[in-house]
Amino acid sequence: MFEFAWPWVFFLAPLPIIARWLLPRSKPMSSALKVPFYSELSQRGGGEQSNFLYLLLLVVIWLLLICAAARPRWYGEPISQASSARDLLVAVDISGSMETPDMVINGRPAMRINAVKQVVGDFVDRRQGDRLGLVLFGTRAYLQAPLTYDRETVGTLLREAQIGFAGQGTAIGDAIGLSVKRLTQRPAEQRVLILLTDGANTAGEVSPLKAAELAQQAGITVYTVGVGAEEMVQSGLLGSRFGSRRINPSRDLDSKTLQSIADKTGGRYFRAHNPQELAQIYAELDELEPVEQEAESYRPMKSLFIWPLGIALLFAGVWALVPLLASLQPAIKRETESRSNGGQAQ
């Protein structure tokens, strides 16, 4: 759609005519120095028709300048952009225990961290419109991705996370505390933390329940996810079945504390024994914290004033050069004839 931002500027169009009527005409001044060929230079070489064309050109230049001053612009088609007031942090445990191969993906044993990357990565891809961030924690907690709308980058950083980068321990309290600090720095109507771990708090400066109190005071909802199978066959001597036994690889999971954290902050605690349950949990989280459906739309705008301004400058150059060339034409003609006559005389 085309429009002028300042259409009132067009009221200035008759200004030159008004000025001609109202302002007194200048009186002719006698020249102190007479130049014999001045009359030739001052000629615009064309009579009434030429003067009319020059006047018409001036009118066009003035109107083009008026158009440029009115700020013409073009608006493109509306573009919708999903908007949401939700800030959502995903905190993922990358301690040493996440290497436990008690998950099954495509019929093969897989480490817990691989199942988490697959399921949580899909969850991140679905959160269009939310501002997402990623916290990784082990013995220490650190912010891997600040809150951003760039879901692709958050997913990439999650896939690149490696076991042991943050230490072998599990600092659940520090992870919650760091998340609270980051979430409270941004204004939002709804702040959410999804914390996933397979163990108990064994490191860090802040206890999980104390961190949960801070989250509650900041109005942050914390959903906790405990991951890990409850039964696993441990291979025997040299990896054979001889001497193998069944163990509970999730015996260190502190479900009670995770449940307390969720209850204190108004969230929920989920338990995932396998990748299918983990995927179901994150699908349920999509329902508990739905993606904002309303969208803000905007229309891209392109300013066009440069076109009438450029054409006006071009016409002004033509208006200035053509009379000069016309006035020089008789002198050039006489010089040519003079050279021609001189050649014949010789």
C-alpha cells in the first residue's frame, strides 16, 4: 500500500504563485560594465515556446520536491509474528550419572543424555513464540544459552552438551538459583523453569528447597522431571551374562525433593522411566504451558522519497545546463564559420 506520511505538505504547492503575487517585483539595475556578447549569453534561445518549456520544467521540479517532502512510502503485506509473554528456561543435568545406558532408542540401549537431547530438542523446536534459555549443571551450574527467541541456537547448544563439562556432581539448588536470577532480570507475565535430573543434590552452595523458595517469591513456576529406569541388567564378567545381575540405576534419584520443589512453586513433578514417557511428559508440558496463539502483525515499510528527490535534482541540472549550451551555440557557430572561411582564403 502506498501513502504519504505528511500529505499536508501538498498545501505548499501554490507557494511560488502566491509569492509572485504578493512580493514586489525587483527593479532592473543598470550594468556598470558593458559586455558586447552579454546579450548572446543571456539568451535562452527559443522564444515564447522555449520559455514555456522552462517554466513547465520548474513547475515539475517544484512538485517533485513537494512529493519528496511529503515522505512517500510503501507498505508491504502484513507479516504475522507469534508473541508470548513467557520466559522459559530449560535446566538439564549433565553430571556423570547421565551416561547410564538404561534408555532404549530404536531397540538399542542408549545413554540417558542422548534420550534427553532427542526429546528436549523436539520440545524446544515446538516452543515458537516463547523466549527460551538453557542451563546446564553438574557440580556447577552455568547458563549455556541466555533467554532468546532463537530456538535453533538453543537446540544446537543442547545437542552439543557433553557429560562432565560441569563436573561429576549434581548441583540442583545452584541450577534453580541461577535460573531464578536470569528469569527475574526480564519482565514477563509468566516465568517457567523445567528442570531435568537423574539424581540428588550432591554439590553447590544453595539447597534445592531454599532455591525453590526464591523461585516462589519471584513468581516462577518450576516443573521437575526425574529421568532413569528403575531396573537394568548389569553385565557380568567381561560383558557376558555370567555373573550379571539386575540393579536399580535410579536409586540415587531424590524424587521427594523434586516433588517438594514443584509443589512449592505451583508446578508438577514428572517421572520418566524411558524415552516414551519422557516424550509424553514434554507433550503434557506443552498443554500445561501452551504456546501463545495470538500473533502480532507488522507491515514492512520502505521509504520512497529518494526517487522524487533524485528526479528533481536531475531535472534541475537539465534546466541549468540547457540554456547555457543554447547561449554558447551562436559563438561556437561563428567560430566554426570563421575557421572554415580562413581555410578557403588560404
